[in-house]
Amino acid sequence: MSMDEPGRADPPAGSGESSPSGAGDGRPAPAALPDELRRQILEQLPVPVAYFGRDQLLAMVNRAAADSVSKPEGAILGLRPGEIEPGLFLEGGEGLAEAIGRVLRTGDGEPYETHLMMSGSEHIWQAAMTPVRDASGAVQGVAVVTLDTTDQFWARQRLNMLNKASLRIGSTLDVGRTAEELAELGIEGFADFVTVDLLAEVMAGDEARSVLHRDRISFHRAAQRSVLEGCPESVVPLGEIHEYDRDSVVGRALIAGEPSRHTVDEEALQRWTAEKPERGRYMRENKVHSVLVIPLQARGITLGIVIFSRHRATKGFGRADLQLAAELVSRAAVCVDNARRYTRERATALALQRSLLPRRAARQQAVEVTARYLPNTNGAGIGGDWFDVIPLSGARVALVVGDVVGHGLHASATMGRLRTAVRTLADVDLAPEELLTQLDDLVLTLDREEPADSGVGTTVAGATCLYAVYDPAAGCCTMARAGHPPPMLVLPDGTVEQLALPAGPPLGVGGLTFQAAEFELPEGSRLALYTDGLIEAPGRDVDAALAELRELLGRPTDSLEETCDTVMDALVPEQPDDDVALLLARTRRLDAEHYASWDLAADPAVVATARKRASAQLLEWGLGEAVFTTELVVSELVTNAIRYGGDPIRLRLILDTALICEVFDGSSTAPHLRRARIYDEGGRGLLLVASLTERWGTRYTGTGKTIWAEQPLPEADESNLV
């Protein structure tokens, strides 16, 4: 007897008698379902279910399966998969038959995806094929249960294409290339022919004007791609300007600002032909049957139009295709607008940069110069590289190369400020190391004045500069550098060396000194000043680049222009990552026929002698017209040197681009321009000099100072120049 249920005997062990409870918990076993009810459950199941026997003939379907092909059950029973509805299975009915045969052979179930056209739209069905076995375990057929996964399928397709778009569109900040990337993606399983037309002003980087009030809208064919080689469908060559009327299909889409889908039937063909005969003809000849017209819009601005066409694919564009194309074009439009903005900013920065660089050669005879400037093209923006050639007093010349940290408009503007500062400091004849010290202080001041929250992203500190002064009378060059690569010197015999110039800190560091070095340069020597972009590039060894630069500079050439082109072509990639500036200068010497020098005693009596010597020299040079003015200048400058300066005193005349008179004395006392009152006996000397000459000034050396004055040469006498 069971202790739990008194009065009921347990069944004998091994008797095979089962408990009436299905779960052994006292509940009665469920009654077997009648076959009719089982059939009704299957029939009313909203999921399509079909059964194929071993002969792969359709042996059973429920109502949902018959409805999925819009045919009664009796019309499809006994048919093979490919015979149920020819053309329904876009992947091929034979593909489904092969899958069913594989399940029959292996006894293993597998999934299968098929595409069906229902009510004019494509549906995607995911099928689960399961082998059906008899009591012995032998496979007798295959049950196919399908689910309509159209929404999920198109969601996956949309995500996949948009993911490709995010990875491939906008890889550069080039408007044309961005349009090409959109067209290339569009023909990958979506359209057969894609055109991207941008408003003409967009290609130039300008703001797009409203299309609402234009009767005819001009476009630039920015990109076109086809599944057929050579884009035979195109009636507008790539890069050509063409127009659409505001009442055309494209014009209406632009004005409405909404994407549109068009089935190309005979009526539509006539309409397209009326708008533009060649376009209608190409659509008819290529059997274009479906078109999407999508405005290219970003940030509320219409930038252009994108047209997707199908002619090889048998299926036209559906509503899901229109949504996908609109989202794809919307994402691409942001990239196009970013590229347009970058193009505009780059053009502005480049225009600013070029306006701040020397636009014509400085009027000087000390050196023959040529230069190159090449902005970077990697999208970082125009940098702050610059070069300059500054005529100085005494027929000397200053050669300058610099590099501002950062890119963009701020870097260009900063470069302009530094270049102006260098020219200003050069005009007061500071020595190279002193000029860099003053420039360093200026950079520190500029950085302190920049608000911390300005957001410009570029500081002045870290800029580099090389400043060299060449004196053609002495044949020497004094230079100093602030964090800049040292220059190359090419001697007349072809020997090339990198000058051992003391290294100075970049500008804006503060607290450190700059040192200058002086080099004697034979006539015909060549100096090469450059920025780091010439020798530094990703994946390139700097030492190897310097060695190549030395080899290139050492090659015999007929001109500096040829040398410049050779160096730039060899060392600068087609799309440099940084700005590059290169300045080449060939030295000249002033011979004895173009300058004269006399040592004078500190005695007022020598003033007359100085005037006579100067007059004789001018007559020898054929400058008789300048004798009177020069005698006054010499008289005043020599008198000041004797009265306020000290030994040694030296008078020098130089015939260069101007007639230069210099008087050196051993005092560092600064001259002061005074405006004498009516009854003052003195104080008019420098005022006379300033009035009679084109410009005058003072430069200091370690042993004294030189006061100089320049007079313009008569044009007829400029033939005496070197």
C-alpha cells in the first residue's frame, strides 16, 4: 500500500503499467486531439507551412501558404518548387529545389531565404526547412515553414548600405571626390546608373543660392557611375555645366525639396523627351524603367541633385528604396557641404597666404633669388610657412624663412603678423640674433593677449625662423635661427654642406638666447633656405631626405629656377602633408668699380677733403647731377661723426640700386633728428639729410655705428649697376 494514497495498490515493478497522470502529479492525461482538429490548427495557422514529399512535389500547404502565392491549394499541389509560380522565386525556384533535395539527402534541416513578388511589391521570406521522418526514422519529406521578414531584411539592407556610406563617403575634403564616392556606392546592388549634379557655385566652395526663384537652374556634373563600362547612358559629359528648367521633373523636386520616385512609362518618356530630347532618347534606348530624383540638401541649403536609374534590374524602385536613397543622399550631403566649406576656407586662407608672401622680387643686387611655396593638400588647412627677401641699408639683403605652428586662417594671419614684424625689425638694422630676440618677445606678447577660450586652436608659440643678412661688399653672411632647419650652402665648385649654425629655441619659448654665425661666401655661392615640410614627411627618414637634398643642390644647372623645380619635384609628394617653402639665393659681390671707401681723421678740416673725394667719385660714375646733394650729405654726416662720435671715422659710397652714402664712427651714441627753431645756430644737419635723400638710418655694430643715406639714381644712370 502507498503511504501517500491509502487504499490504492502500487503497480508491480516491471509491469509496464503507467500512471494515469501525464506528469505523475495526479493530473489526468490529456485526450488525444482528433485529426480534423489537428488539420484545422495547421490550416488556420497564420504562418505559411508547406510539405514536399520525397519526390519534391508539393503534397500539402495550409491556407497562409496558398495565399502567399495568391493561388488556391488545388492549383499548386503536385508542383515542384520552381513550377508553383514561374519567376516568383527571384533567387530561382531551382535554388529552393536544390535546398529541399539537400535536406532529403542529409536529413539535416537548414534555413533558406527567398524573394517573392506580392501585390506588386517584393517580399522576403525566411524559410526553415525541416526533415519529416516516419516511425523508422527514415526521411519522408521536408516541411517548410516561412516567415515574412521583409521589414527586417530592408532594415538590414539599409543599415548595411548606410554603414558603407559612413565608411566610404567623405573620406576626403574634396567636393568632386565626395560626389564620386556617392555615385560609386549607388551602383553597388542598388541602381544601374547614378548621376550627381552640384550647383555651379557649390563646386567653387561658395554658398549656394536659393533655387526657388530661378527659371533655369545650372548644374555642374560632378560625378556619374554606371554598371556599364564608360557610362554609355550619360548625355552630359563629366564636368560639364548643364541646366534644368524649374518645371522639369528635376526642377520640381528641387523646388519642393522632397525626393520623388518615377516609373518610366510611355507618358513619362514623352515628358522627359519634351524637357530635353537627348535625355528622353537615352532613357528609351537604354530601357530605363525606374528613376529616383533626390535633392542633395544639408543644413537647410540645396547643394544639388542625385538621380538613380534602373534599366538592367527588372524590378523598379519601391518605397523602401526611395527612403534608403533619401537617407543615403542626406548623409552624403553633409559630407559634400563639409567639403564645400573646407574648399571655401582653404581658398580664403590660400588667398590670404599668397597676399602676405612677396608678390614680386625685391629691388636689390646683392643676390639672385627664386622661391617656391606649396600648400599642403591633406585637409589640415593652409599652414603658416613664409619666406621673404628684404633689401637693407648698405646694399645688403636679408633672407628670411619661417614656419608658424598650426593650419588654417589663424596660422596664415599669424604668419602675416610675424612677417610684418620681421620687416619692421629689419628696417632698424638689428643684428640677426637681436632681431630673433625681439621677435621672440613679440610672440610671447601675442600669446598672452590671445584669450584662453578663443577656440582658434592655434598659438603663435613654437613658430620657427631663420634670418640671414648678406653683405655683398664684404662677401660675408651673418645668420641666426630659432628652431629652424639650418640652410644648405653650395659653393661654386659644386660642394654642398649644411651650415653649422648654432641652434636656437623656437619662438615663444622665452628666456633663452640666440646666437649668430658669420660665413664668408665666394661670389656665385648658392644658399638654400627651406621649411621642414621639404625634408619631413610620414615614412621618410630626415637624414636620407637631407642627403638627397644635398645631391640635388649639387647638380650643375643653368638657373636657380631649374634647381628649384628639380628639388620640389624630387622631394615634395604630389599631395604634401605640410606646407613647403624653398628659397634659393645666388650671391654676388660688389667690385671696386661700385664702391669707394676712405678713412678720415677726427678733424673738422677733413670735411672739405671728404666732399672733394665724394664729388670726384660721382663724376667717375657719371652721376654729376647728384654731386651737389651728395656734398651736402657728406658734409653733414662727417661733421656729426667728428663732433659727436669718435675714431675711427670712415666714409663709404656705394653704387647699387641707389646711391648710398655711409659714415662710420666709433661711438654708439644714437643720432637724433631735431627741428631747429628760427634763431638756432645748429640742429639742422640730419633734418637736411632727411629732406634731401630718399631714406636714412643708423645701424650699430660691436665697435660703433654707421649713419647712412640713400638717393635714388636717375634712370639714365642705372646702366652702371651690376
